[in-house]
Amino acid sequence: MVVKSISFEYTASDELSSLLEDFRLMCNDAIRIALKERPRSRFDLIKCAYSRLKDYDLHTHYILSACEVAYSVFRNKNRKSVPYIRKAFLKLDNQSYNLNHLLLRIPTAPRRFIFLTLECSDYHASFIDDSSLKKGSITITARAVCIAFSKEVRKIEPLGYMGVDINERNVAVSATNGYQHTFMELSEVAEIKERYREIRVKIGKVARQDNRIGKQLYAKYGRREKNRTIRKIHTFTKEIVDYAKQSRLGIKLEMLTGIRKLYRRGNGQGTSFRGRMNTWVFGETQRQIDYKAAWLGVPAYHVNPRGTSSKCPDCGSRVVPLQDRKLYCPKCDKTWDRDDLASKNIMACAVPQARPLKGSNEGEPRKREDAGNPLSRWGEVKLDGPN
């Protein structure tokens, strides 16, 4: 079962804005109760907070959803700070709302509802009109309605693999069927990041005396930067996953967890370089490839990137760096492009094996089926009756 969240725009009313704020307050009340009572599950939290949250005079589903959100925040809280929800929003399960094409109905109280008309494009209509998709929970903010759609997907058996090397200004792809391409869209993303970095500096100088105006400007241009960045990344990640689907290829990505630690203050690097590398969008690129691959049934793996940029993919010997991102292998007498070499090495990396679940017997030596059976020493016992 794979899940995909689709965002719909709409026009908010004053009644809905009040409902979003009430739900935020409900979540914060439930968080305070969780910090005091220390529940072991969200059901325990519901028992503790039900009478308090009932005072909001909202539908019972809001109490259940608020406790679910609060328990999730409570379980993932930072020990050094007290968790608190600042932005108004609303979350409901699939039994609480009704969606009739583009007309969304959500309850406020028994037999009282709010109706929202969602804005739709051909892309949104492809999800709403698809009867094979199951509708899950919805999340409503002041700007959008996010609906979770799910479906059963059977993963393809890969005939080969595709290695994806994500760099600051390009994405290099190599596949076992000979396909090789370098996507330069990340160069445009880096220019967008640099442009908005300069805008943030100007905002800081202009709004130095007024934090309120500064926050509004930062939020406004931050949304523009995010939308333009995601749109650029979407163009080539879709092309990568579609090709993997058509060619029955698995996708291998680098496991880049913790790479931000290399660009911390005090590492002897310049401010400009740290600013560039800390706005590197490798995480968003991997996220889009992961969810698009899962939606189409394409297997995607995160492999260990150690040595992928320093070893020759043909002989495995260490390469020598040259100018203009070129690498030379003395043993093969061959010159490689740094990004192509890395993508080929990533393609050849071993697929990580899934670890057995904690508490399961997977991976343990098999025990005799008759162990612990007091009747086993008497031989086979046949019982009369239906099988």
C-alpha cells in the first residue's frame, strides 16, 4: 500500500478560520495533558483528555484527531523544549468528511457542516475521478486542503539498476542497459537559491527595526523560493522514474544522512561556501524520486556512497583528480568525468538487505516443530473431525 498526498487550493471562510484555530488549541491542550499524564498510547491520551476537549463543543472526531496529533508530537518531542503548535490547521480521518467530486463537506457539530469548493486541474481530476484510489485522511490549512490517496502497488522485478549521483548543480544517471544522461536543472535551482539568498540579506537590512514586517517578507519570498525549486526538480525526477518504469530498472541513490555536518561553522570553510552547500537540495531530490518510484512500483534503494567518487568503475583502483572535474585511472589509462564515474559506482553498489523486525524469529536458527509439544514423543496424533 502506497500513499500520495495531493494539495488542493480553496478560498477560506471566517467560519473555517475559527475552526482551524479551535483545533490548534485542542491539540495544545492535549499536548499539555500528555506531558502531565505520560500516556503509553493515543488511546490512553483520549481517555485522559476527552472530558477537557469536550468543552470545545465540536464533533467527536475532532477530539480523536487532536489526541492523535498531540500524541505524535509528544512522542517526538525534544527533551530541551516544550512542544507547542503555532500554526492553525485541521486533520480528519476518512470517515469524518465527504468529498463529492470537488465539493468537500466537513462537520463542525452534530448535523452541522462546512462546505468547501476545491480548485481543480487535470492533474487533480486524475486522482479524484480514479475509482481505484482510496481516500485517506485530510489536512486543512489556511491555504490548501491535502488529501491522502492510497492504492495497492506490486513492485516490478528489476532487470537492471540505475545509479543516480546528486550534485550541487547536476544529477548524473547511469544504467546497466547503457543509458547515461546528466540533468542540468539543479544548476537553475542553485541560481534560484543564490538569488533568494541575496533577497533575504536585503530584507534583513530593511526590516531590521520591525520583526513583524520581516517575518511577513521572509515567509512571502520563502514560499516563492520553495515553489520554484520544487517545480524545477519535479521536471527531471519524473523523467528519471518514468524511464526506470519503462525499462524495468531499480533505482539506487546515495545515503547522504549527516552530510550537513561537513558544512558547520568552525570547519574552516568560508561563509559563502557553507551557505551554498547548506542550501543544496539533495534531500528534496531524493524525496521526489522515492515517492514517485513507490507510486509506480519501482524499487528504490539508498546505498553506501563511500568511495564512489574515488575508485575506477572498471578496475576498482584509485583514480587521480585532474582539472575541470576530471579523474584519471593510471591502471586503465582512462579519463573519467567525475559525475559519470560516481553514478556508475553507485549503480554497482550492493543493494542493502532489509533487517528483520525486532522480536521476530527471522534470521534465527529454525527450531523443531515438535519442540515443547508433550505429545511429540508418542508419535503422530490424528484427530477426527473436519480439517
